Amino acid sequence: MENVLRPLIVIGGSVVLTLLIGWVTDLLLRKADARHDDTTLWGLLRRGRVPYQLLICAAFLRGSYDQAQLLEEHRIGIGQTLTLVLIGATAWLMIRVAAAIVESSYARYARASRDAARVRRVRTQVTLITRVVAAVVGVVAVASMLLTFPAMRAAGASLLASAGVLGIVAGVAAQSTLANLFAGLQIAFGDMVRIGDTVVVDGEWGTIEEITLTFLTVRTWDERRITMPVSYFTSKPFENWSRGTPQMTGIVYFQVDHSAPVDAMREQLREILRACPAWDGRSYGLVVTDTTPNTMEVRALVTAKDADDIWTVRVTVREQMIRWLYVEHPYALPRVNTADAAPVPGEDRSPGGGVTGPAQDPQNPNRGAARPAHEPPSPNRG
């Protein structure tokens, strides 16, 4: 009977104590979260209740398993397994706690700061710091697990002796990975690009959606995702429209006829911008920038507070200006002229289509008579 009750008491007691301690801890965290509305730390710490309970249970079982006298022939293996679970749960809990502290600090800073660019920079740094901490804790946990095996401890001396050679080999083999790793740290703390920045990369316009230690994701305007190594942003030029102030200046070109009313177009541009909520009111303008034998090029200049609004302003100006020209001044739109050329004043075109030359005046036969091309005009004709 004792052989049955002893394992039940040890294992059952460990499980019951784990659930009880976990419930009490979660209750205290809920009360603290309700009492402190200015911080999200206590609510975020509740995410670690699973590794927390797993850590407590593994610790209780590891300490009292010898008293259970269950499966004595496998006692060493079970103890080794519980030790591995204990190390893994500890690392898991440390990652959750570190993430909760970092995220709560970022949330507090985001509420207090009014500078969107600084908030995006801190968000990028916080994301990468969390991943670095998780990677370091994971590596340490795996190393600690390996050192629990006697064979690994015996091989430690030889591993340390060959660490220099292995480091050189690993560095050469993982050159690209290490380059991306250091590039990710450079982006995070060098403030080159941040999560939420609007960039143009390889002709693609989009927003930075995710930054890791090795790659970066750009969400394009048509909701595609472009994944690029972070080393690209440290080795090649790219456009960052959110760098500095997010204010932008946009240009809209129109191809119109030479008879287009430029002054009226300038007034209409002002009316269109006044009715457009995306225009920030800083500046606008409309000038003729080029001309061709058939059309002239008119450039409208507009401003907005960021990249999204400048796109809205540009398409609004383009659409409403073309509609206004079509309704009010249709002659100003580009057209192909197929009409006969206007005759030179004084010339007479015969029905046959040929030009017969200037007509003669019956009162003055010399007036209108053809004269040689080299003959100068009469001084009496002005």
C-alpha cells in the first residue's frame, strides 16, 4: 500500500501545489493590473503563467522524486529529464518576463511621446532587443542542457581547445549570416530605417512592416510582401520618405493644348486644394514647364503632411482638373489637328486647290501684282 500511496502523494502534491501557487500568482497579477491603469506590465506578466507553473512543477518533482520510489531502475533518466524541463522552463519564463518589461516600457513611452518618428524608432529597437535577449537566453539554456550530460562535460576541454579553429571556420561559413546580423543591429541603433517608415526599394513603394536580425519585410501599396536581407539597407542606397519630417511635396503633370487657360487652371487648382482634406495648406503652384509642337506641359505642385496624404492630393488634383477642363474648357485638352491650314491674308485659293497668288486691284493694277522675291517693298506701303 505504501508503494502506491507514496508516489501519489509526491506527484499529486506537486501538481496541486503548482496549480495553487499559479492561481494565487495570477490572481495577484490581475488585481495589480486593475489597480495600475498607467502601465501594462502586470497584464503582460500574466502571459508567463504557463512557463511559471511548469517551472514550479518541475522543481517540486525534481526535489521530491527520490522520495516517491517509483521506477527505481529509471531514476537517473527521469531525474535528467526533469532537469532539462527545469532549465527549459526557466529560459521560457525569462524570455516572457523580459518581453513584458520591454513592451510595457515601450507602451508607456508611446503614450507620452508625440513624435511619431521617435516612437517608430523606439519600436524598432524594442523589437530587436527582445529578439536578441530571446536568442541569448536560448543559447545559454541549450548550453546548460548539454552540460548536464557527463559526456559533454568530459568533452568540454577539447571543445575549448579547438574553439579558435572552429570560430574561424564558422565565421567563414556564416559570413553572410553574420553580415546580416550586424546589419540588423546597425539598423536598430543607427536609426537608418524604422518600422512604419515609407520607403522606395528597387522601384517598389511600400512600408516597413517587420525588422529582424537577418531580414526585413516591406509591405507594398498593393499588399504584397517583399522580404529583403537587412544588409541591403546598409550597402545600397534607398529612399526613406519618413526620414526627418514626414511632410512631402508632390507633382502632377498635365499635357494640354497651347490654348489652355493657365491662369484659370491656377485658380481652379487653389479651389480643388481648399476642398481636399489631405492638403496641409503649406504650398501650391502651377507653371508651364515644357512645350512640344502639339502640346505644352503644365506642372502642379502640392504639399501634404505624409506620403499617404500626398498620394491622395495628387490623384484628387489630377482627376478634378481633367474633369474641369473637359467641362469648362474642352478646347484645352490635347487634340490632333486635322483641319486645313488657315490661308495667308491676301492669298486666293482656287477651287482646284492651287494657290494663284495675290489678287490684283482693278483701281491700282500695280498693287497686288507679283514682284520678284528680291525686289524690296515699296516705301509707300509701310
